[in-house]
Amino acid sequence: MAALKNPRWEAFSQRRAKGESASRAYVGAGYKKNDSNAARLNGNEQVAARIAELQGKAAKRVIAGVEDVLGQQWAIGTFEVTDIMSWPEFKHASGLVIKASKAWPERARRAVQSVRVSPVKDSDLPSLEFKFHGKTEVLRDVGRHMGMYAGKFDEKLLDAVEELLEGVRERVPEDIYERLVLAFRAQMGEEEMATS
């Protein structure tokens, strides 16, 4: 669907698609404040279809952005150092071969955070130092996005709650303290929370 022929209707649709209330979008589109007219325009078949179309386009952009980020994270997380270098079975430094960066798979190029080239005294070959993105953090983020940690909570949060419970422990009777701990464990689904 193309933009609506009525420029005010199009402006209203654009504003509604961005999340404005019907009343605010109505005024923003150049109309005088009138909640019943705003509701009526919001229910107009052409306007409703245009709002849905604009929201769908925005949703596709968000999904594409999420897929791109996940793709990049997955590339970093599955990178293998043998994607870019090889060495013979014997341990001799001159046997190390690093492929030209253009020959590296995409996941290897994404995994490299930085490369430092330094001259080596009495040698024609420079020293290369590669720094790679952390695989653990990246794979944990991908896992969180995929819901692999559903019901499990961030370690820092658990530490903070444990600390809070320890502070309460000194001020309440032991049986009340134990009930608090049991209630917290039941709520969070955490069986392994250390409380003693």
C-alpha cells in the first residue's frame, strides 16, 4: 500500500504506527483536538490498514536487526582458531602458517577484535598478536535470547539477594528466615542458592 492520498490521514497513520495515542496523533496530524473524531479516524479502514502496514515494516526491521546481531554473535561463538592458522605436529615456530585474511571464513573475521603487528629485532618477519572476542559471553547471550536460561537468573542478582537475606538473617528468628529462603527459592526456581 502506498502512502494515503490525504496527507493528514498519512501523518496520523505515521504517528499511530510509532506508538502515539489516537488523540495525540490526531492533533499532531494538524487537526483540532477532538477525541471522538480521533477515534473515528483511527477506526477508518484505510487508516487502520496503513497503520498495520507501517507497524509491520517496523517489526521486520527489528527482526532483521535481531537476526543480524545473533548471526554475528553465532559467528564469533563458533569461531575456531584453525579457521585462520595451521601448524605442523612438531613444535617449531617457523612451521606456523597464517592464512591471508581474505581466505578466512566470515566467522573468523568477525571473531577478531584486534590485530597488533610489531617489528621483531633481527628478523624480517613481524610479530602478530591477535585478540579475539570472548566466546563464552557471546554464546551466553545467544542462549539467553533463545530462552535456554528460562527460570534462571543472573549471578549478580542472586548474589545481591543472598546478601540481602544474610542481612535479614541476623534480625529475624531462624524459622522466619528459613521460610523467606524457601519462598525465594520457590519463586525463582533456584534449587542451588547457597544461603548458609
